[in-house]
Amino acid sequence: MGENYQTPLDFLPEAMVDDMINQYSTTVFPAVNSYLKHLKEVKMEIRDILEEKKLLKSSGEILEYRGIDPTVCGVDGAYAISRQIAVDVLGIAAVAVEGLPPYEKRLWKQPHHISKIVPVEHKADTPTTAGGLMFSYELELATKAPHNVVLIDGSLTTHLIKIGMAFSKLDSEEVPYSLNNEFKERTKETLDNYRKIITSPKGDQVFAGLPKYSSRDEVITLLSEEHKGEFDVLLGKYNDKALLSVIMRSEEIVGPLPLMKRQEEGRWHISGKKKIKEILGDTTAERYYHDIISALNDLYVIYYKPSSSQPALRVEIPKSVAKNRARLAMVIKALQDQAKFPGIIEPYPLYLADLFVKYLGGALSQVKDIVLSDLTTLDMDADPISVLLSMHEYRSVGGYD
């Protein structure tokens, strides 16, 4: 690093930094130490229980069924809103990145993307609609990918939630007109793509969701229900990823287990169903509703630990994959090939896609500066001072999952 390199701490008062360090040392580390101490006492018992239920196994037991060396890609998205004096400028991007091919040649010469930059009115529900469009673009890239295993950043249920929220806001006065129309026009395509992802109908292609964080606790709930009192300390306090990252060994798998609904979710439902009926008609909307709800009830989860120095990966897959050893092996082999790089705690193509989309907010401002760098090339009647003033940024909003 150069002499002028600065960290976020350099911008805080010295006394505040000292106070933060002291609090971190006296609260966070004791909490982690207490958790690990308790886990050490029950670790072997938990492993024995999972092995007895045939939920804990080595990857080699699954990979015996492997028929191909899968090609892999990862998909992620983001949006950014630049709040300017005259208009808001919205940037939405979805990116699909091919993984490192250990055996086959590349299918793509470069990452694929969908991007949109559009001026919109100052409206309160712009972020909600932007998030829905972002996920719609992600779904489009994922379903068009020619790869055997398509890894999607986030839970497979998150897309339904965010898209449903956008449907619920359609035709509201607080949704920009252009976004409202585009999301409406993409209704059938979005629902078709989502249905395809949560069912994985093609035998030689699998879609899998990999949330970085999840509050779901299928494994802990199972332990607590079948061994009353013994593991209750884990329930509601820790999630499966925290538990399994410590007790699993390198190249081990836990699952498949049916994906559990969180208590606040109740039954699966599609938000904005009334609006979908208005757009597609009752019969078509009900067919989508039935297919999607049925598929959500058949989602499964597995955990895979790439190495001793990496956390367990949560992987959400359709029933058609979870119950087919050959297709499940395809997922495990893809993770084995793409998730064992030191210092990277997610599969390589998702890591790259995430890097790309996280820079969207900063890139949006830089693109504006490049365009404005020579106002004489722009075809407009307004004077340059008014243009610069109108495009002054007073706030930025960003989102990605």
C-alpha cells in the first residue's frame, strides 16, 4: 500500500476508535468464545446424530454417481439510485460470470449482463420496483445460461419475496411510470423464469441458490425436536451455518433436508397476486400460483464444507435435484471445483459477480462525470451551469442481495 493509504478508522476520532476496540474485545469475543466452548462439548454428539440419520456424509459418497464434469456460472445483481436535484437516476445491473473450467473449454468469452440506466421521477417506491426489476434480470440471465450448474446469489425464496413486493406496488402513485410499465411487461417472463429455476426441469441443468446469510435453522430445529432440552440453547440463538461451519469437516455434506419456512412466513404466498391477475388474467395467474407454491413446498437444502478454513455453504435446490443422486452429484462437483480457493468464502463465479455489482453505485456517479466532462458534445438547449446544478447529487441509495 502507498504512504497515503487510509482505512475507515482514520476518519474517526481517536477516542471513539479506542472505545470501539474496547467494546469489541469485551463483548464480541467473549460471546464467540462461550458459543465455541459449548459447541465443543456437544460437537461429537451432534455428528453422531446426523450420521445416524444419514444426513452427514462425505462428498465422495455422492460423487460416485457423477456422470459429467459440470460447467458452472454464477448470477448476481444490484441497483443504485442517484438522488439528483432535477431527477433521480436509477442504475440496475445483473451479471452472470462463468466459473473456472477445470476440464472443459469456456462456453462464454466474457461475462454476460443486463444493465439499465434511466432517469425517473422522485418517488418513494423506486427502491422496491428497482429491486423487483433487478431480480427479474437475474432470473433472465440464469435461465438463458447454457451451463450445467447455475448458482444464484441468495435464497431461492428471496426472489419471490422481492418480486412480490414490486407487484404489490404496481400502479401506485409512488412508482415511477417507466419502471411500472417495464415491470408489467416482464410479468409473464419473470414468472416463467422463476418457475423454471425452482423446479430445474432439465435433467442436464441445475439451478441452486446460495445465500451468504440465512436465519433458517433446519438442522438445529431437528436436533432440538428429537432431543428435547439438550440442544435448546442453540435454537433461536444460532443458525445452521454457524453450527455446521464448526462441526463439519472438509469435503463433508449435511442433507438434503426440506427447506423450512420461518415462523413469520406462515404459508407460502405470492404478494401482489391481485395485480398479477389483472395483468395475466385469472386462469393464467392461478396456474403460476399453483406451480410456484408447489415448487416452494418442495425446496431442499444441503450444506457443503469446501475446506477446513472455509465456512459451510448453504445450498438451496429443488426436489428434482435433491432426490436424484446423479443431479445432486453435479451440484457437489460444481461446488468442489469452484469453492476451494483460499480467502474466498463463496464459489468463485458468485464471488466475481458480487464484486462487479457492488461497484454499481460508484460507477453510476463516474459515468455521469464522464458524460458531463464535455458538455459541448451534448445536444441540449439549457446552459451548462443549469445542467450541472440540476444533476447535483444529494443522496445515493444502493441495494443488492
